[in-house]
Amino acid sequence: MARWKKPSKEEVQELRQILAERARHGALRLPGAVLEIRKSFGMTQEEFAKTLGLTRRQVAEIETGTGNPTLETLEKIGRLFGFAVGFVPKTPRDDEPGSPPA
């Protein structure tokens, strides 16, 4: 399986800022965030899992949204990228019931 090119420190910092901005606006969901964090480090699922003390399957399930990670696992992932686990207000989407018309 092909490996991603490891990003530079500047690229990691830029990705961190982009992810943080998306999180502030409620546009970042767990599966996508974990995938982007892993890729930004240039890691395979196996390498990422080993770093976190998880199995590759657990990482794959988190990335696809089928896993149910513990708070401890979420904190480990967040620490890697300088994020803390917390609540982000959800903004209503146009396709949700009760959303105000645009």
C-alpha cells in the first residue's frame, strides 16, 4: 500500500489552522477530522493505530463513522493535533426539519 508523503511542519500547522476553523464553524465531523489528521501526518491507518494504541480496524471504523470511540481514544487523537475534546454548536442545515428558510 502506498504511503503518503510526510508533510512539513508548516503544512501541519496550516492543516491544523484549517481544521480548527472548520471546527469553530461546526463544519468538522469526527470521521473526516480523524482521516484528515492521520493524512496530515502522512501515516497509514496501521501507523496511526500503533501511535494511539488502537487496532487498524478501530481507526478504519472511526474514519468511516461506523466506530464508537471512547472519550479516552478521542482525547488521544485530539492531543496529536493540539485539539481538546468538547462540544461544538451545531448549525442547522437547509435539509434538516425546522431549519429556517434561506
